[in-house]
Amino acid sequence: MKFAAIFATVLLWTAAAAAADIAGKDIKLPATEREVRVTYFHAPGEAKRPAALLLHGAGGFDRRLKEYFAYASTLANAGIDAYLVYYYSAADEAGYDFELRYPAWARLMDDLADHLRTQPQSNGKVGLVGFSNGGILASGAAALDPNITAAVIYYGTPPWPLRTPVRRYPPLLILHGDADTVISVNAGRQLAKDAEAIGAKVDLVIYPGETHGFGSNITGKNGKDALDRTVAFLRRELAVSPP
């Protein structure tokens, strides 16, 4: 099916999601470093389905928790189990060095993805959706783990804290505003360029006049468009079964 057709179908999914919110459930998932708190949004039905890990920015999810819950609910209504991942440890909450903690956080994401792939409800595919610092984390975790099937990067960068050459990326959807003064749109363009140079499939969408953080505002024109594109991209790349 062509992407345009998938995108049109997703408009029906997102419309349905608005009328059928799915409640999240706080659970913990195992990882090598520690158990990780997540809020889990269960896709309806019992068919095998993919999972998406949503990774917060520097300020966490709490400042716009209602919006992120609605975002995850939309993914679940589209047939994708969604997990808001609180990847900070108790020590991180007190303060952290992003560059120093980055490799451990990336391994944490890969541990969670590997765990979810083995669960009975899984179709074997896991995607990442990262916002800001979470977008930078998603690009690195996706580069390190060949079992990450796809990644959506909201106003992120190449995974510079890895300090090693990146050999592979899964398919990427990169979403950035050209008026972003926190993480320049040039960082998003560089990630797209780097990924394409090693043979990855890349969809780069730049929103004119949009600033940092627009992705959590899913009632705004560009935030909603970005979410619709995310759902279409993940349904395509993660092989969601038809309803």
C-alpha cells in the first residue's frame, strides 16, 4: 500500500481515537540496570501487535502529561501498544550529565525493546518515538540495536554522545520546526543526511515557523499533523495488522 493511502487511513484511526480514549496503566518493565516505570496503553483486541516506546525530553512527561497520554492513546487505538517510558533513575532525578548517562539510557531502551519483542502479544516489532533529548536518545538506541524496527525523532539530533561511528539506522521519521531555537533544524537535517548516507530510509518533515516542543500539542495544526504522520509511519514500518 502506498504511503499516501496509509496516511489517509490513519486519519480515520485518529478520528476514532478522539472518541475512544484508552487509559494508561502504570507498570514496571525489566532491564539490566533496573526495573523501569512505564505507563502502558494497551491496543484493543488480542491480535499480535507491535510496541512503541515514547521517550521524554529533559523535563519529563509531567509538564504536558494530558497531551502525552492522548498521544499514546492514539497510537494504541491504531493497533500499537504504547509505553511512556520514565527512563530517569532516582539519581538522575537529582541531576545528571546527559553525555555521561546517555550510553546507559540507550542500553536501557534496547533492553526494554528486547523484552517486549518476546512477549506473547508481540508481532516481533518495536519502534521508538523520542522528543527532544528523547529524540537524541532514540537515534542512538535505534543505531545500537538491530531489533529496533523504526524510530520517530521529534526535534532531535544525530547520537553524538555515542562517540562511535553509526553503522546502521532503521527507517526514520524526522520531525522538526525551522524556527526551533533550542535544537536547530540543521541538526534534524544532519541526522537525515547521515542516515541516508548509510542506506537508511528517511522521511524528513520540516514545519515552517514551528518552534521547539510543538509535537506534544496534538490539538494544534502541526502537532496533529506530526502525530498523524507518526501513526502512518509506524503502522507501515511495524506491520500493524488491518483492523
